[in-house]
Amino acid sequence: MDKTILFNFNGTLLNTKHLAINIFNEIAGKYEYRKIAEEEIPYLSTLSVRDRCRVLNIPIYKMPIVGMKIKQRYQQYLPDLEPVKGIHGVIVQLKKMGFQLGFLTTNSRDTTSKFLINNSMDIFDYAHYSFNPFSKKGEISFFLKDHNLKAEDIIYIGDELRDIKAAKQNQLYCIAVSWGYDSKELLEAGEPNHIADRPQDILNILQSKF
């Protein structure tokens, strides 16, 4: 099998949304941002990053800084989190099918490694660690060049609209998953090749296409 499956990490392999929201609410008062109420989470997931910033009173130019502050704070919790239910079995099966596996993440190398080991998921062939969560297009391009991989041999799997856009800008086949940060409605706007509503759907899609 010459195909490589490249996963976005947070939101796709493990769901960090509620943890990220809790941490955001902890810092919101300090920076005069509006806290997120539990009942408005589904609504916010339908909005673009720019519109979320507007609703939460965050200047758009500060969003990368806010994102990094949240990421830095939840690194301590990451090793003890559990993967998305059902994703472990899918990862193992994809490996048995002959796919190469990789991921992109802004998490630290150490905490990511601990999470994978703790959950018996340390079977990836490629790992790409980046600093800026808002540079997906460039990071995917760098990943391809760094590992001498061709775009036509990559299947990208992510949970946000910006994942889909970055994948398309790099001419990658793209599967969006609806259990992460962005709603299915928002994902559909990006026109991915497929949308998976549960981990098993990833297997079904890949078995039928490849």
C-alpha cells in the first residue's frame, strides 16, 4: 500500500473541545472576553473562526495567541485523556490494511508521545510537530516535502473547516470527521471528499475507495 493517512490530532483522534472551552473560560475574564456557556457550544461550532471571535469579543489578530495559551495549558492533561471512542480500533485496522499513518499536531512531542503510549496508539509512521495552529496549509506542505511524499498518495483526515481548506490547497484527498470542533454543517461548506460521522465510517470510506 503506497497511501499515507495523515490525521489532524486534536479533535480527530481525541476530543479536546470541552477541555479547551474550560481553559478558555478560565482566562476569558482576564482578557475581557465573553465566557462560553454550555448551551451555546453547538451554535459556536457552526461558526467560522472569525465569527466565533466576534461573538466572544476576541480581536481576530489575537486568536493565534489565545489558541496557543489554551494549548499550553492543556498539555498537562493530554497524557491522561482518552481517544475518541472507536478510533483505536480504526487505527489498528488501517495499519493492518497496509496504510502508512501520520499526524500533525501543535501539542508537545513529550505529551503526545505519552498519550499514544498510554492508549496503545504508538504505531504511527510519521509525526509532524508545529508551533502555529493557524498555519495548516504550510505545515501540510512542509510535511510532504520533509518526507518526500506526493499529494496524490495522501488522505488527510481532520475535524475543522480549516483542515479541509488546507488539504484542498495542497491537493489532498480529504475526509472530514463530524465529532470534533466544527459542526457537520460547517464542514459541508468546505466540500470535503467525504464526511465521517463515526470512526467506523473512515474504514468504510477507505475500503470502498482504496
